Amino acid sequence: MPDKIAEILLNANAVILRTKPPFRWASGILAPIYTDNRILMSYPKERDFIVNSFIKLLRKNKIKFDGFAATATAGIPWAAWISQKLKKPMVYVRGESKDHGRENLVEGKIEEGKTYVVVEDLISTGSSSLNTINAVREKNGIVEYCIAIFTYELEKAKNNFDNANVKLLPLTDFTSFVKTALKKKYISSQQLSHIMDWKKHPEGWVAL
């Protein structure tokens, strides 16, 4: 499954690899990769495959849950499609509370003592997922798992999820994606090692 998901991301240009010139992220760091999984909303066949893959992932890991909690905004459509298929409730967590009306941070109803799976499309440092995890827990909901389409496999994300005592289950990851890109000739063997170096030291990575 990781290879098939990686191929979907490549074909849809949802994840792009480029070393000359590299991408500059909002944080300022240079990277040979950029991800915009929102584009997958426009591909019904691929979208359905990803939703079904999420469901298979949950069943494979025998995860018991009562509902889904999406990160805003990228996790919302995926949580909506999955929850609709499984007939489960869903909530989503804003990046910050509204400054008017009821000033909600969480949209939807979290039931105390119920277990929620967090849904995200991309894991970089894991900060948006942690925001969602903490918001659900503050409402006395339980979170033990986070599912995502793709993760950069950064050490910071690993530490964040470990500290939160939440297990991350991605459909595919940086290593699988890069290997698939090489196999499909999206990148050359010369680019491979340089791209993989970024995962080890993203802040200090230098474009060639």
C-alpha cells in the first residue's frame, strides 16, 4: 500500500521533489520536497482509494474508536469521507478559537470518555495534529492514534507523537515515496542520496 499511495501522490503532483532549485518552506528552511495533498480532492478515483486505504489501515491495526477528529483545514475532507462510510461521528479542531459568537475551538460535539482518531493529510512536525489531540483531550475525549496520508518522517514529529503518547499511522512516508519516485524515474539515482540527507538534517540541508 505505501508504494501505491506514493504513486498516486506522484501522478497527481500532490507531492513534488525538486532539488534545483529547492523549495523554501514558510519556516524558511530549504527542502527538496513540497506537499499539497488538497489537490487530491479533485481526483475521485484516487480519493476513494485513499479513503478505503485509511479504513483498511484502521482494521488492520484493530483500532477501536468512536469517532474522528480532523485537523483544520486539510484533515476535514478525509475525516468527513471516512466517517460517512463508517457511520461514525466527526469533529474538527480549528487552528485557534473563533473570535466571535461561541468562540469555538472544536466544531462538533466531543463526548466525554469516547475515543477519537485524529485525521491529517500531512505530517511535518506534527504541530497541527498535536493541537487537535490536545483540544480533544481538554474536552475529556480520548486520543490514541493519528492517521495521515503522508509523513516526512522528521525526528521532531516522532518526538512530538511519542511525548503525546499517540501512535502515528501514515499510509505512506518519505522513504517509500522517494524510492517510488526513483523507480518511476521522477528523480535520478544521483539525486536520491542528497534528497535522503534532507530527512536526517532538514534545518542544515544545503542545496547542491
